[in-house]
Amino acid sequence: AVAMLASTGGALAGCALVPGSVTPVAETEFTNELAIPPLAPSKVVDGTRVFSLTAQEGVTEFRPGVETRTWGFDGSHLGPTLRAERGERVAVEVANDLDEPTSVHWHGMHLPAAMDGGPHQEVDPGATWRPTWEIDQPAATLWYHPHPHGATEQHVYRGLAGLFLLDDDASRTADLPSTYGVDDVPVIVQDKVLDDDGQLELKDDGGEPGTLGDVVMTNGTVGAYQEVTTERVRLRLLNGSTARTYQLGFADREMDLVATDGGLLDAPVPIDDIRLAPGERAEVVVTMSQGETTRLRSVEADLGSVAAPFAMGANDAFDVLELRAADELAPSPKPAWGASEHATADALHEADASVTRTFELDEKRINGRSMDMGRIDEVAELGSTEVWEVHSTVPMPHSFHVHDVQFEVLSIDGDAPPPELTGRKDTVYLESGRDYRLLMRFDDYADPDMPYMYHCHMLMHEDAGMMGQLVVVGPGQEAGAPPSHGQRT
Ligand code: C2O
Ligand code: CU
């Protein structure tokens, strides 16, 4: 570490940041069939679609013959894919069979703060929590994961995460591959460190940006391949890692980027690769020829203005997932739709913004403060449109996430965002030193006593306190006081 600090010269002078050590991603054979998380069963009771999820311990064989202790929902690692329609009312019975409190947060979901599954909705061991809400946002690839204060990194890293897919008329009528697990394939990308005994290791030396694993897996499968039987395949990419940023693409072809965090783009965009920081999603459509094989890989990421030591890991290049095309491929349409088909009634307009807030992120704090469960940091009025100016003041990136809303990136250093940041987002990679202006509106749900979180999604940072609390108040309401501890059920 000393040599690395020295080699960056002035960039880090006077700065307490320490880059972590990292082992390069190990070469692997792509000989294991990609695990597809099962679609979660549900039953409709009195008009509500009810799911259940149980957080539990288990054992997973990431490597043949090596038993790794892991956590999962309804299984030993990761969780089933929840799926619902816009307009449906859903409920999830969340049970905790672990020995410690956890929570389940619906990342990217627009819903009341008390249903959000953040640190104020911890579920005690043996308890069940049953949030319910109406799906009221465009089709998108969302996800769920624990959010217990100070322990999110551990819980996610051990394996607690899954997808939550939303459908609507636009997504169903768009020309997109849509047979789950066949030509519409979930790809949860995560990296891990397995110790000499094959157990998950999380570094706790504070090295930045956190644990960068030398084992990269997709849906929990190391060295995975997916058989492709159609001309086009849609990959729903989620960076579910605790710290690593990926730049995902193929060496030998472009992809059509069709959706980002909040749903479909106005039109598909051809791209070579896409940068995904922890928490971000992208849907891409890949075109295949009969009988060929190609690999999704992470290329050297364009980290922008990040000091070299903190780019470690993110600037490795390695393969992630192999696609193997069958000798005969069923035809599939080229993704296409007109912008007008997706013109949302809930468009955001900068001219409507009545509030501008500024967020400065240093190594562990936002605006100089650490997360305090009992403190409300920001109060927004129901229905108000706001501009958030967000900035990383340190020579390393962050991954900025806001609960409840899907925002628009207005500009980066005054310039229009690149095509992959033109759709709705709930998480955005913050290049060091750049000014990000985000536009959002707080609709539908006010609760003066229960906050939503905004935080860095690099989970070591989040747990270290890089998080703040926002309440949305209705007309004439004043912000109340949240409990200074989790409201356990
Ligand atoms: Cu995906 Cu507050 O988190
Ligand atoms: Cu961060």
C-alpha cells in the first residue's frame, strides 16, 4: 500500500484513504450451466398478490466439492425472482430464520416509507414482517436485499439478494425477448473472496473501495454458460457486488441497451459496453449467430477522474458469462419501439423544481455527517420536484442511491449525460470531482415519522455511515422524529 500511495503523488496528499489489496480475478473455465433463480410462487388473496420470502442459512457449492456457508432466501444462496404487474397490489411475508435481525429493502420501488424495508424495518429472528403496497411505476428490473443498519454488506455478501421484475403494457408489447430463463435471462453479477477453507471472506481492513473478490459469479454460478436458442437474448444485468464496478460488454459485438434502473429507455441504444456500479441495473439485447460462442466480460472500466489505486479491481478485465448458441436459432424481433409509446404521464420537468439540495460525499460522510437513525437530514414536500446536486469530493468514486424515486440525470459537469444515463435511474456512479444534477419528484406517499434513505451503494461505505434520511411531509405536516433504533417486528 505504501508504494501505491507514493505512486499517486499529490492526488492523495492529506487524505486518509487507503486502497485495499486485491487479487486479480482468477481465470476460470466456463463449464457450469447458469443457475436461473426460480420465479417466486404467489397466491392472490382478496385482490392482493402475496409472496413469501424466508431469510435462512445454508451451504452452497461454488466450487465442486467445497461447501461454503452462505445465506439465501428460500434456499442457500440468493433468492427467487418476484414478478408483478403495474397496478397490482402486492404483499410479501418476510420471515427471518437467521440468528440476527435483518430486513428486506425493495430497491428501486416507489412505495410508502414504512414498507421500504430500510434500517427502520428490521425483522427479528423468528419474526415475520408483511409489507403491502400497490405497484405504481413503469416496468423495470428492480431487486431486493437486506438493509440492517451497519450490517448490509455482510448480509448481501453472504448471499441475500434477488430480483423483483415489474411488467406493464409497454414492456409486454415492446419487441423484446421475454421468456424468462430462456431468452430473457437474469444475470446477477457478484464477486467474492473464498478463503483456504472455501468460506466467504469479507475484508474488514477498511481498504478502499471495499472487498474486491477474485471469484466472479453470475446468479451464484462460477464460470457459467447459458445455452441460447433464439436469435436474440435479453440479459437483465444487476451489479449485486458490495464494492466492485464492472464495465460489461462483448469483445466481438455491440449490444442494444433497452432499459436501465427505472425501466425502458425512450429507444434502444447500441453500445459496446456499460459501466455498472454496485446497485445499478441494465437490460441489454445481444444478437447471436447459429452455433457460435461468445462471452460477456468486464473490460477495463472507464473510471473517469478516479485516482489509480481506487480504480483497482474495476480496471481488471475478465470474462463473466459464456453464451452458447444452438445450431438452429428461433427468430426473434429486433428491439424497437417509438419514443411516443413510452411517453410517461409522470414526466419530470426541471422548470417545476422548487428545491435544490446539495450533497457532498467525502470518504464516509454526506455533507460532513454520518448516518444517525434518530436524525432527519432532509424534509421534502409531497409532490415537489427537486434538483439534487451530488458530488464526490474525494479521489474515489461512489454509487449514489435514492430510495422511493426514479430520478433523471440532468447533467454531469454541465453537460448532457451519455445515452446510458438518459433513462430513469435510482443509482448512479459518481465520478470523483464531477457535479451530478439529478431531477426527482416525491409523489404519493408522505409520512412525517418514517424516513427514506439515500446513501452510497458501495456497501462498506453505507455501513460506515455514508447515508442520510429524508422524510416526505404532506400539506401542513411537520417532520416528526424517527425511532433512533430499528422498529423491530
Ligand atoms: Cu439497494 Cu438503500 O439500497
Ligand atoms: Cu461510496
